[in-house]
Amino acid sequence: MPESSIILNDLNKVFIPCRTVLEMEALTSLFLEYYNYDHIKEIPRSQPSSQKVIETFRILDCQPLENIIRYFIDGVVQKLKPIVMYARDHHDRFRMGKVVAYTKTRVCLYLALHRLKLKFLFIKYFMENFKDNDFKLNIPEEQEDLAPHMFISSFYKDYTHKNKMNLKLMLSSKRVSNRVRNLIDLKDIVTNEDIINAITFKKYLDDNNRIKFIMREIKASIFVCKVMFAQIDVFDPFSEGKEVMIDAEEFMLNQDFIPVLIPAISNAYSGSNQAQLEDLFRAYGFMMKRVLEGINYAIKIASGGQILLELDDTIYSSGNIFDI
């Protein structure tokens, strides 16, 4: 199937019908601009009602934002069916689910996982290009004198640009089916541009806030994923049991990963310390691999073992996002 056909298929079957995932991601990211992630970290385990989430997010008399949460919790999360991998008793009910690639009740969870993985892949591809270019940035020749001061700025710009382009791809209303167009019309209180602006409008000037912005984006995706996983009785979806328990979620949120390693790499680059850069990249590569493996494991769990991805594979089409 040509790439354009694949994108059109995902657009009609996934991106537009499940745009509530993007709305909830945007709303959570905005909440985290003012409140610490600890305020909401344990909420998924309680399998909260929509009203409880509205209260936790401090939303008062704002119907569009309340609608986002109510539709997400009552219209998507509550309809999730238990995983297919096994049957068990839960609150005196015999629970067994059935999952296929585009199952209506499960597809929004796949989209949330797709978005979470994309965010880390944006970071991974930037870092790989930097390493493959002999630890140099691809910047215009006239800006080479500024290179030591531009690592985090370039890192942030690359991430936000790819994120914005991906959102525009997923929120496109061109050439969609009439059925999906009707879904869009029903939810036009929060426009596509509103979602894109909510997630990407920040233009931070200092490195610290650039890193914090990206971490909020990641935490928002983790939260959305875990709210849905909790509904199918999976509370630690990114933990893969091998010889030791590997909790990829801890790596995602660990201060020693993105918040510390990226500035450390920037400092080593500024000081032209090749040996230190190589050491830092080994640590970064180890943690990134564990994160992507954890997300793939969550995808495997969500699909009852039907979706098995390679490290850099995505569930749905991302177009040419990694070529821009």
C-alpha cells in the first residue's frame, strides 16, 4: 500500500476518531506547566471518574475543557475491554478480551502509545544524527562560531518542529471520509489549531525550560497511557520481567536521563570533550534502548501479543517526519 494510502487509512480509522487522546495530552501538558507530576502520578490506579479528573485538573466553569475530560474518560476509557492474554476473576466478573489491530475500543490506547514512542524517537533521531555527524550539529557555516551554545536550542527546535508536523499530519481534515468528517464537526469546540497551539506554542529562551517543556510532553503521554491501561487492570505497563525487573517508566521520568544527560552532552560539546561525549552517549544509548523496549512491551501487552515492533518501529504511519 502506498504511503499516502497508509496515512489516509490511519487518518480515517485512528487519528481523527481518537483525537480525544491528543486533546487530553494537550490538556495534561498545560496542567503540568503549573503543577508537579506527583499531583497526578497515582491517579490512574484509582480508575477515576471524569468528575474526579476535572476536579484534580482544577477546571472551573470551562465547558470545552470539561468536555475533553468527559469524552476521554466516559467515551473512551470506560469502553476499554480487558486484555486477551489471560482470563481472571476481577470483582466477581469473568474477564476476557479480544484485540485486533483496529479494534474500536483499543485503538485510542494504541494511539496514545504511538504518540509516546514518537516523542522518544524524535529525541533518538536527533541524537543519532549528531553522533553520526562526528558530534557536530548540522548548522549553517556562518553560525559555526555559535555552535557550542546551540546544542540544546537545536535539540529543542528539532523536537518541537517534528512534534508540530506530526500533529498536523494526524489532525488533517483533508480527504477524510464523510463519517470521520461528521466526527470532527461534532467536536469543533476545540479546534485542531487549538490542540497544536496548546502543545507547541512555547518559545523558551533558556535551556532549563526547554528541557522541562519536553519532559512535560513525555509525562503527559505517560499519564494518558496509564489512565487507559488501568482500565484493563494493567498498572505497570512498561515493566518487562526478565532476569531483573526493568521499569522503563522510571527511565522515562528519571532525572538522570533527559534532564541531566542532555545538558551534560551539551556541556561536553561546548568544551569539545570528545572522550566525555562518547561516555555520555553510551549512557544515553543504554537508557534510550530500555525506554523504547518498555514502550514496545506495553504495545505487546495492549495487543495481547499481536503487535510486536522492532526498536524504532511505530504502530501507525508517521509519514516522512524523520526526514525533515
